[in-house]
Amino acid sequence: MGFADYPFTSRYQTIDGHRLHYIDEGQGPTLLFLHGNPTSSYLWRNVIKPLRGRYRCVAPDLIGFGRSDKPELDYGFLTHYHYIRELVAALDLKDVTLVLHDWGGPIGFRLAQKEPQRVARLCFMETFPFTFDWEEFPLAARPLFFAFRRRRLSYWLLQRHNLFVEMVLRFSTFRHLPRSVMAAYRAPFPDPRSRYPIRVFPGELPLNDRDTEARRAIEEIENGLDSMAQPMLLLHFHPGAVLGRSRVAWLTQRLPDLEVVDGGRGLHYVPEDRPERIAEALDDWLRRRLPEPVHDSPPTPVVAAEDDRYGGPLTWAFAATEHGDMVAAWSPQGLVMLSFADDAEDGRAQVARRFPKASLEAGHGDAIHALLAAPAETPLHLVGTPFQRAVWRALLDIPAGQTRHYGELARALNSQARAVGSAVGSNRIALLVPCHRVVPRAGGLGGYHWGVARKKALLAAEGVKEP
């Protein structure tokens, strides 16, 4: 897992004439990740990577942040809420689990209270669905945030010198943020004008020294906490910055269905400090909370036997299928080959070349239609080196409608992407051992033994857009 990687496809939704950027990765129950100040969907990258194989992960950039447009707006709390609410409606997100940090918390809690028909569950960390006073504010940060809430000082500190990125973000993680990560956070804010949305948020904090529209809205959220029926997960980090022990106890008394999990050591931007822990805890909680299995993958075929080579009897057959003309071959242990062929003669020749020591006997093409109709009932006989078989077994775990990168498989197997690519290319059981679901990280479809056009058609039939 690259610490700075953001290997996702950018998507855009136009709301009120302005483009909101978001990513939409994976399939399964929907997780909606909401960030705060001065971050973007980039904050969640290393949380989403291990989850997108099991869930649909949607992560927007708030208006004015990340790759979203930066129009002339007030950038107040309720403005941000409006854009997120409209995005959720435009994407028609339902049965959503919110994953919330910083200002994403009040936005998400308001959404959950106003539209409970869409929000089924909440997971939150280092955020504030409540009002507070300066005594509760972290002591070391009080002078700085007091200055951030003064009009002239805030312009100089936040717009001219970008201190929220350069100081607050940098010093609010235990982990040193590499230059590549800091560059990603700086990129959306190249000049003073672009940093205005950052400047607004400190003035919107629901502190007791101002009676603002934002404070009243968050006070409304606070007053509604005890009537929220959605199950919630609170990830508590130590020492944290926003959620100390007393506030966690306060939330436990008010939220009817709250589970608190220790997230370990972390300051404020905990998705940078502990992304693996967040993903693990969220996945574990959802497995226990979701009413249905996390995803409906087709049953995995049984692997009946594995050999480095095979020289025994084989029954082969040829048939025209919905996918194209195909040849198949079976040993007494199971299917050893399923390949695309020009005709029966070409199909038999392919089997003979693949298994030169085997004795071949012709079978009936109906057997191919039977195995395609019930692939889970077809035992597989994987014939290859131990490493090839390990890669092919990993391919069996990729659900229909999803893809994996060569590098992802390599990390899972403690290998290299080039070696994995070679093993994927050596697979001769098409469709059932779904090597067509492996694509390059850099984009595009990559290679396929039976042709890229066929790979594109197979992925399209599963609902996968071209990478």
C-alpha cells in the first residue's frame, strides 16, 4: 500500500452549476466518507484501499476543497451541508454508512438526522456533533485558533501563509507526512484566494463566544443525539485532539446505540496516523451490524487437485457459447482448461499443446454449457507451478464486477507485480479463473491471453467500466 497513492478514478457531479469531485470505488454496501478542514477525499485513501474489495466507497471533496470547484460562496457550515445533501440525492445513495472526521462529523450527523431514510449507520472519529467552549479546546491550540477567528489575523495567517496546511495539518499527526503527501494537500490551495474556504471553517466552530448560524445548527444536532436510532461506531484515539475521555463518556450517555472502539495512538488527522486500524475496526463492526452478507459473490468452485504437470487422460469438447467458441478439457479430478478457440480443430490442438503427455478423448459440447451454467459445481484441477496456483487461487477471490491491480495481488502474495502478471498470463481456465479481472494500476485494460477486445467485453458484461 503506497502511503501517498491515490489510485482512484475521479468523478464529478454538478450541483447548483458547480462541480463536486468524488470517488466511487468498489461494490457492496455503501460507505460515504466525509472529510473536514483542510483535507479532501485524499485523507481517506489508505482507509478505502482495503475496504473497496468488499464495499462501495464514495468519498466527495467538499465544495471549495480538493478537486471540487471553488465558486464565490460563503463556505459556511450549512452551505457545505447543502452540497453534500444534494450529492447524496443525485447519486441516490441509500442504506448508507457514514464515515466521518472533523467537519465531516457535523455535516454527516445533520444528514443522518434530517434524512434517516438514507443514513442507516454512522462511524465517526475526532469530530464534534456538539457545541463546546474554550475550556474544552486543546490548550496548545487555543491561541492559534483564537487568532484564526479574528478577521484580519485570519486572512494573514490562513490565506496569505496557509498555516492550516503548513502548521495545523503537519503537526496534528504522529506520523511524519512525507513531501509527496504534503504536496497533495497543498495542491488545491495554490494562492490566497483559493484558501478562503479554509479560512471560513475556524470561524464556524460552535464555540460559546459567538451566536452564529453554524453554532445554532450544531446545537440542534446536539439536542437530537438522544433520539437517533442509527447504530454508531466511535473510534477513540489517544490522546486525540477533539474527543477526550470525558467527551467520549458524554456521547456514550446520549447516543442510544453506540459502540466505542479503541483506535490506538493518534492525534487529530487519524486517517493519516492509523488508516489500517480504521479500516479493520470499521469492517469488523459492519460484519456484525449489516443484516445481509457483505457481498453476494458467486460460490467459489472447489479445487479438487493440484499438480505441477499432468500426463493422464483428458476428455475434451468444443462448443459455441454466449461468450464465443470455446474448448474445455477435464481430467478425472476436474476442469484443467477452458479456452477460446477458432473451431474444434484449433481447440483440440490447444489442448494437445498445453498437455503434450496427456491422452485425449473427445466429449460432447453440452458439457461446456453445463459448466458455464453452474460454475460453482465444477471442480477445478489447477495444473501449474506452486506460485502459479497461488496466483490463480487469488483470482478466484475477485468478485464479479470488480477488478484488482497486479500490484495488489503481488502484495497479498508477498511477490512482485511482474511475477504475478506472468502467472496471470499463464492461466488457461478462462472465465472460471477470472484473469480478465486483473488490470494495470496505470489505467487501461492491460493484456489478456485471448485478446484485449474479449477482455473488454467480459468486463463490460459484468458492469465494469473501462479503467
